[in-house]
Amino acid sequence: LEANVSGLPAHVAVSTVRDSATGDLIIKVVNGGAAAPVTFNLEGLRAYAATKTVFSGDNADAVNEDGKPAAVQPVTTSETLAPSFPYTAPANSLTVFRVSAK
């Protein structure tokens, strides 16, 4: 599987790995600035079910503190990813796509 990402601004980083135990593809997107559109091209991938988990906060220094409402919470959704798909990474966020190998 080959992954290409286009439209990547300097404040966005992307990493793809394969889980050796399950065979799942894991795509991580870190955005340390304003919301940013990116396009993924995953050669060798058909449309597959995936989970998307997004961690984001009002600013890049947001932390959760005991006794206060959570500033950063994971939001997980189910997705169907095509071989090529656009994604807008929210400002100050970490997004993890886990694409099932099955």
C-alpha cells in the first residue's frame, strides 16, 4: 500500500503505518495551526470501513485538568474511505484513521 498526501501545509504532519498484529492501516494527521484541507491517495486500497478519532482543543496548548470540564476530548466516528479522499484537519488537532484490513 502506498500513501500520498497532497496540499499539506507546513503546520500539518501525516504518518501512515500498518498494525503488524491486525494488518490495519493507521493514518495519523497532526495539525498545529488553522484548519487545513488535505487529500489522501491510497494506492492499493478499495473503499473500506474505518474509524476516525479526532482530538482537538481551542488552542495547541489545551490540556485537561482535574475538576474542570475537559478541554480536549476524543470524538470517534465510523467512516467509509475511498482510495482517494479529501479531509479537513481541524485546527490544533490529532486525527487517527484506523482502516480495517478485513
